[in-house]
Amino acid sequence: MNSTPQNAAPTAAPRLAYLLSQHPAVSHTFVFDEIANLRSLGFHIETASINPPSTSRPLTAAEVAAAAETLYIKHTPLLRVTSVFCSTLFTRPAVFFRGLLAALTGVPFDARRLLYALFYFGESLLVARWLQDRGLRHLHMHFGGAVATVGRIAARAAHVPYSITIHGPDEFFDERRFLLDRKIADAAFILCISDFCRGQLMRIASPAHWPRLHVTRLGCDTVRFAARTPRAIAMPVQMLCVGRLVPAKGQRVLLEACALLARRGHPLHITLVGDGPDAPALRAFAESSGLAASVHFTGSLTHDETRARLAEADVFVLPSFAEGIPVALMEAMATQLAVVSTYVAGIPELITHNADGLLVPCGSVTALADALELLLVDSQLRARLGLAARQRVLAAYDQATNTAHAAELLRTLLSS
């Protein structure tokens, strides 16, 4: 039976435009899932992306479908760019000059910075036209860097409110270049993925803007990433690291720790899932350290392929130098793997040391080797931490639960 009162007007679906740096993106599957889940909860979402999808691996069928409905700013033909620029200037001069003012305000008088500002302005005009043509009245971005710079200019030009989900830590490394204080001040609201993230924004923002900062935690699909069947006792213990091969993820420290463990006499096998600019150097280090036979580099994998690797592992390790809260860690914990990571940013909000995982100081080869050694030699410790890890994710980082909470918050914020 329909319980809606006869005279009640139907509730309009919340309409959102998402502007992303890259969509779909190999390392940002949480954004892809977020959009799909919000749509399933009644949101109307349209997507634009500055960059086309990565070609480091084939797209899944769902990603192909998402790409087909996404506007790609850098794929816009030059004729269309010229048309939008000229028509905006001559038929919508208020839009043009609002955007230009937003692009140039606060930018240091430096040729390179001014050139970037004008480039962002050009991209923002395409986004502003898309917003207006599609009748989209709120713009949302993930991450506070360049994509949010373009989005802020576009929103100011189109005269629509905007919001940002801030993850960290990149935004915090150069907050002046990213004009983070202006973005917070101008935004309708900011979503923060952790208490640590919100605290960093409170450090930057005026206290008058603190009420706009809301914590909305990410999560993982705890049904899809179900508790795995533990492997039969076998040597060596299978270690797994999932993350882009970049300095911030700390894979070099991990390989140095593995070399130390090998010198201590432990048989080793570790799989590194991911790709990135550090790949050649990491492969060379593994070769020169005598680890070539013990280290397997898979390159980028799909979500399903990564899930299969988790099912084959005994220990998950992510020795990051800088993070938000990695979804890769949540997924590993959801499968009941014992995890090792670092006391960095929001990670201690996810993992309590020696309760549902092990934490070590970032950059310490010895501390990382010692923590891994505990897990290599103690299957009961692995089992205890793995059981607790899944319970922790179910309690606080379940994707369905956290998306539902975020949806309710968004409905309230968008209607206020």
C-alpha cells in the first residue's frame, strides 16, 4: 500500500553534478561505487571528468557504461571549446567574467601560475556550460586539488553552489597553491573522510566555517569482500600489498623490510598489486637485493582480480607515508586478513594497534620487519587480528551503512 498522503507532492530526486579528475579511475573505485550507490538511493547524478579513463587495464562493462555517460573535458573538440568560449563571452558575459574573476583572485603574479589559472578558467567554462545546459544546480567534487579548483571556478561562473569531499593528504601539503581556505569559505559544505581530515581543515579554515565541515566515512562492500577461507598451513606465508607504485605508499620500505627478513632466515613471498612511476625502481631494487624470486609485481588489476589475490593471501601490508584512509586496507580487513600499516593520518581511526591490526612508525624498516615477523611466525595471531579486523569494518566501515548515512546528510544539506 502507498502510505504517501494523497495531497502530498512527490519528493524530487536530489540532483547532483559530479566533477572528477578521472572517471572511472583504477585507484578511485570508491567514487565509482559511491555514485552507483547514491543513484540506487534515489539521487540523480550526472558526471564530468577532466581526464579520460586510464588505459593501464581494460575497463569493466560497468566502467564502459559509466564512461559513455560522462563528459570528458580534455576530449572536447577545439571547435566546441572555441564556440563555448565565444558564446559565453558575448551572450553570457556575467558567467564569463564571474569565472575569470574567480580564476584570478588570489593567484600570485607569477607567469606560470597565471597561465595555469587561465587554463583552469578555460576548462571551467566547459563545466559551467554543461551545468547550465543540463539544469544541474549543485556541483560536487572529490579531492581538493586541481579538479576542485576547476570546479570552484565553474560553480562561481554558473552561479551554483558546490561541495567537496576532502580525502587528504595531498591537499594539505600545499594548501596555499590549492587555495584551500578559499574553497572552504566558498563551499556550501565540505565532506571529510576522517576526523583527522576534518581537523586539518579546521587548522586551515576560519572557525566561522567549521560547521560546514562534516565527517562522512568511506567504506567497503562487506558482502563482496566477505571473510575468506583461511589457507591451509603452508610456507612461505603469502604477503600482499595493494596500492599505486608511488613513493607515498612506502613500497620501497616494504621491500627493504623483506630483505631484512630474508637475512633473518625467513622464507618470503610478497605480491605487489598496482602500477605507477616507482615500478622500474622497485623491480630493480628487488633484483639487486636478491628478492626477485620472492616478489611478484602484477601491475594494475580489476577489483575482482584484486579480490582473488586477497583470498590467496595470509597478511596484508600497506606501509604508507601519506594517506587518507585507504579503502584497500578496509577491503583486506573485511576479508579477515591480518593487516600491517602505519601511524599516519586517518589510519589509526581504522586500525587499533594489536587489536584489529598492527601499526608501525612510517619509514621504519626495522619496525615494519619486526611486525611482519610476528605474523610470519604466529598463525594464531594472524587469525585473532583477522577476525577482529572484519568486525571493525562491519561496525564502522561498511559501505552500505556509510553510504546511507551520507545520503541522509546530503539530502539535509542540499535542501537547506
